[in-house]
Amino acid sequence: MKSKSVFVSLLFFSSLFFFSCSSTSVKRYDANESVKDLSGYWNDNDVNLVCTSLIDSCIKSKRVANFKASTGCTPVVIIGTIKNKSVERIDTSILSKRFQNAIINDGTLEFVADASQREELRAEKYDQAENAYETAKSIGNETAADFMLQGSVTTIVDTDGRQQVRTYQVDMQLVDLETNKIIWSDQNNDIKKYIKKSAVKF
């Protein structure tokens, strides 16, 4: 019995020591500070690099400028699908929102609500028509988009044993909704990562 109680006591104190040594460490980063790559996968730095490059390309597009000059109106865009064709789980809605915010603030393009947003907005208008008809917003006064922003994210992976080179390719384009012509298209494949996994030790 005595040896058993000694064993239980040792187990208890060793558990306390283990948990006290495995405390969580947290470091805050400034919003403008580059965050280290921990896993080698797609991260916030990559989003910033890609968006900075492609947004600048879109804003400076001659065809976008020509449309505005010929019609006298700022082109109106709707966000289409940005497909994740990579081997990773990438939230492409972050890309579309970065594009939308930056280009709206620049004044080059205007954006209208996407399909899911329009559904919610229309439901609200129908509700207003029934319950606040004197001040209800008209259902037929929506602004139609001139172009749709579409794109994709793809990864090219080259693996040799424990070594791997991962290249990210992001393609974006603006498509004329009336003619289906692509008026702007660009690609960014500047993000290349060399990853070397440590050998498993037993």
C-alpha cells in the first residue's frame, strides 16, 4: 500500500511539472509588421503581397480607363467566384474583400452587392413594402453591374523527399457582363516557398 501511495504521489507531482512547463506563449504583431511563416502554407503576408500587386495592375488598366472615358461613368463591378484550386484550404473571400475595399477607396471602380447580399437586401425591401410602404425602398431600382471580377488560386508543388518548393499562382480578371469580353486580366506567381522538413527521430 505504501509503495502504491508513493507511486500516485510521484505521478501527481510529475503531472504538475509537465503542465507547468507547457504554458502557452503569445506574441502580438503590429498590423504593418511581417509575420513569420510557421507552416509554409498560405498566410496573411501572401494575401497582402498578391493583393498589392494585382490591385495596382487593375487600377492602372488602360481598358478600365477607356470604359470610363467612353461612357462618362465609373464602371460598376460585382464579385464573382474566386476559386480555390490549390491543395490547401484557402478562404478566397479575403482576396475579394481586399480587392473590393482597395479599389472602391481608389475610386477606379464601384461595386454592387454580390448574390447572397442581394438576396438579403431584396428580402428587406419586400418586408418594407408590406410593413413600411410609405418609406419603402423601391425593388426595381437596383444598379446593374458592368463587369464581374473572377479569379482563382492555384498551387504548384515540387517535392523531393523532405524538401518541397511551393509556388502560388493567383489569376484575376474583369469580364464584361454584356459581351463576355475580358477587359483586364493579370497573374501573380511571385510567392515561392522552400520548405525542408526535419528528419523523424526515434
